Amino acid sequence: MICSTLLAVVTFGCQTSARTESKPNFILILTDDLGWTSLSALMDDRLPDSRSDYHETPVLEKMAREGMRFTRGYAPDPICTPSRRSIQFGQTSIRQGEESFVSSYKHKEKRPTSIAEVLKAIQPTYITAHFGKWDLRAGITPEDLGYDESDGDTGNSHGDFSQDREEKWLKKYLIENPKQMDSLTSRSIRFIRQRGEDKRPFYLQLSHYATHVNFETRPGTFEKFEAKDKGLKHDHPAWAGMIHDLDASIGQLLDELEKSGLKDNTYIVFMADNGAVEFIPPVSNRLDHPETFDRPMRNAPLRGGKWTLYEGGIRVPFLVLGPGVQGGVQTDVPVAGWDLLPTFCDLAGGKTESLRDGGSFARILKNGGEGEVTRMENAFYFHRFNNSYPHSAIIEGDYKLIHFWKTGKSELYNLKADPGEKTDLADKEKDVTTRLELALFGYIRRHNPELTQKYL
């Protein structure tokens, strides 16, 4: 069980500031199972294949032109639930644990403050809302974490037209309001209009059910992509239709923000909870080398996808717009979902000294993508909670090490030279491998008794 004393200390991570000027608004658009190369916008100007060869996302392309693209933006985990927990509390999933999370975080006096609670502590007039997929799977509702409005303790099924799980990778559903995206956007627009009237600062988290299966899209959108020439890595017309419909709904939200006169004082973050599945349908040998397969993986040039700690599972589209953010800027500064809470805190005028794992990247936003993020730990730490193929990873600078617990084997990659993780350097650079193994094992020992007892 995570130490309750530590959690009590972490609770005070973002303190009230004396600054009283008008507070900014924040919108987090969180998508589900969306790969780094799923958009029609380039994620890295140096890599021509860092965009889709089939999908069309014109609104997100415009966001990329008007805002800042983080080439190394990471989801906290390669699956949804631990990622969503991490974002709310600004902590890695290793620190939060899996089985121990429910008992350690369910009671308010034991858990750290959430994004909503942090902003309200800075300025009590903040009003907060969460619409869409919640999925903490801990008996914790959005209202428990300080949200004034929400759809409740929702999960994947709340966004599905059908509950048929047997053929979910084979069927498509041609419907209006696919993945509830129109309903979610409508509620979000109402919330924004109200803030335009009452002038209260706000935090809105719009957690879309798309692009998680089921495959749902409008009939006309499906026809558009069925008639279009398929790409080498992307060729599924229903999935392409779903992300195109999602893109259009995001456009409606942004249009309303501008009409309400709130855009100039609002930070908008777009990211995914984890990468896209590696193939449709998924394969069982997803950990194999990319050259094993006779076609590119869906997150290519990245390796792997959802469920794995290769870059395709955790590196995701990460776009930010807002006051002082220079448009069309690409930055290579690594950021992760656990950095959102301290960043929002910083931008709202709070103090970010804490024992949280995240750090504020506000100075990166205000400085044309240049600078560094100060965190408790310089490295990023990940763990895949899975009994079949448990593995952990550490990213430090350009190096990334992945350790597979059942085999005891580590793989080492230089992400700058080899973003596709095709060349394992573990044997060639043994000193780096040993150093990163010690750092990874040390972090686990310090912060997760469950994993320590199980593997170390």
C-alpha cells in the first residue's frame, strides 16, 4: 500500500498564490487510443511519415499551425485507466500502483489533490467540468475530485452504440452521434456559453470515447473514406471516418470558444491517453520487432502500440494553444501527462513546489518551445501492469531502457537516432544499460512496494 504520509504531503503540491489578476481558462481534450501518427498534421517536421497516409484531420492541423507541437509528448501509460489516474493527480502510474490504488486514493484524506481541486485552491471562483470517459475504476467520481459538473463514473461502454464484444474488431456502425461525440460537444458548448455569461474562470476536461473501438462513424463520412485510396499504414475507412468526425466536433467546440470571446484567455491541450493499437485487429505478438511484420505498424515510424511501452504505446499527439504560445512551433522538450497538473497550477498563478512527479512546462510554452522542465526526477518512468508480459521503462535524455520482468532482459535505444526502436544497444553500451537499470529499479523500490515485492 502506498504510504499515506507521502500522499498527505503531496496533497499540498500547488499552493495558493497572492496574485489576483484574471485567471486563465483551461480545456483538456483527451482522446482514446490515438496514435502519434494518426493525424494528418506532421508530429515532427523532420519525419515525413510522422503523419497519417490516409486520415484527414483539418481542425487538428489548424491547431498544430496555431499552437505548439511537442514531438515527445507522452501518455502516462500504454492503457487508459492508469493514464487517466495519472493525469488527475500529476503522478506516475508506478507511484499510484494498480491494486493498491483503490484503497489508497478512494478516501479524500489519503489522496493528493486533483486538477480541479488545485485550481479551486488557487482561485475559488474556478468552475470545473468533466464530460465523457472517466474510467478511474476506483469508485471515485468526478464530483469526488472537485468537478462541479460531469457525466459521472463512466467507462468505455458509455460511448458504444453496441455492447457486442465478440466482433468488436470486425464490425462497423454507421450512425449519427458516433461515440457520443456530438452529445459531449453539446454539453461542453453549453458549459462554455455559461462561462461567457458569468465570467468565471473554468477548467473543462472533454474526454472523448473515440477513437476506442467500437468503430463508429457517420454514413457519409464512411463513404468518403471507403472511396479514398488506402494508405500503407492506415487503411480502415470506419476508423478514418471516426477520427474525421471527432476532428469536426473539436472544430465546433473551438468555434464556440471564439464566439464566446474566451479564446484569448484559454489554454487548450490536446492529447491521447495512450497510443493506437498496432494493427486492426490487434496481434498477439505485439512485442516483436517491426521487421517481423509484412506491413507497417499503425504508429510507424514508431514501434508498437497500445498495451506496450515501446514509443507507439506511449508517445502521442500533444498540442497546446493559448495566451503567449507562439503558433507553428515544434519543440523536442519531453513532456508527459503527469506534467499537466503542475503546468495548469503554474499558469493559474499557483506555486508548484511539490512531491508530485510532474513539472510545469509553462516556461516552454512562453519561450517558443525552449527551456527545461524541473521535476523531482529528471527521468520518465513507466510500468505496464500485466501478468502476461510485465515490463517497465525509463527515459532519460535520448536514451530509453525497457526491462522485461519475465525474461530479465533489458533493451536499450537511442530515441534521437532511432525513434523506431529498431536497434537494441543493450550489449553495445553496457554502462548505460546498467546505469538506467539501477535508476529504474531504484525508482520502483522507492515508490511501489507491490512491484518491489513481486519483481525485486
